[in-house]
Amino acid sequence: NPYGTLIGKVSAGTVIAGTKLRLTEYQAAIGLAQLKRLEEQTTIRSENAEYLRSQIKNIPGILPYELYPSVTRASFHLFAFRYKKQEFQSLPREMFLTALKAEGIPCSKGYATLNNMPYLENAFQSKNFQKMYPQEMLNYNKYLEQNQCPENDRICNEEAVWFQQNLLLGTKADMNDIAMAIEKIYNNAGKILTTGKM
């Protein structure tokens, strides 16, 4: 559970810094039982992620992940890629996501930027921060000036596209469906932009 975020979706943004809620024994028992499937599911996700990557990496405007050479396998709790709207006739990411969903591909835009969330200003004004930090470090506006993250802002606000891990537990045919949906959107971007439909 993404503690501290609004109900419904991770991209809704963080309203508080989060809590330290622990698993109950019941939740732990379910988790322990699921560990029996971990190796098999990790292998399937890893293989399907690499296959999907190979299918979409040559679509203009789609920049899938790249692993460092030293990585032998990733867990792929997410399959994330960057979407460059310029290659899709300036089709906004929201319309790209809507078109993917219309093709039956669940997706999201991922995280909101964290460096300027409202809870940070509250933290600067909190009694704990007032006790822990000298006054010159508690200037929230100065913090904002010093913590500009333009690359992060662009990725979070314009480019990131996420597929949840359960999509990667499908078949190669499912991965082909995802790739074909992205290619279909690429080929019909102008029409989607003007009519909202493919």
C-alpha cells in the first residue's frame, strides 16, 4: 500500500510523508505462501520484459529500460519506458495512455514528482524540524530553489509510462499484443490527436 498517497492511484501524489505501518501476521502468512511462486514468476517476468523490450525498442518515441551489463536479472515489479510525444505527432502522454487502455492494455503514468509535494512545506514548519535544524536551513523557498529537478520533472510529468508486473506474467502473445497496440497508436497518432479515436 502506498502509504501517504491519495486513495486510488500512486500518481495522485503524496499528501503526507508516510507512516511505518507493519504487516499483520495474517498478511505475513499470505506473503510467505506466495514466496513459493517467486522464482518462477520472476523468471517469467524477466523473460517477458526482455521480449517486450525487443518488440518496442525500435518504435520511434519509445525508450524502454536498459539494464547495466552487470545485471543478471531484474525483478520487474514494473515495466517502465519513456514516451517521447514528438515522435507521435505531439500526441500528449494522457492521450497515449487513454489509447493504450482502449486497446486493452492497463497502464499508468507512474509517480508524481516528490521534490515539491505540499507535505514538505508542512514538514519545514513542524515542531520536529524546528528542533532538529537551524533556522537558516528551514527556509522552504530556498529549499525549492535548491531542489529543482528538471529531468525528473520531465520524466514524471510528460514521459513515464508504466505497466504493472502482472502484465509480464502473461504469454509471448500477450507481449506481442502490447507491442502491436503501441505501434497502432504510433501509426494513428494524428487521427487520435484530431478525433480522440483510432
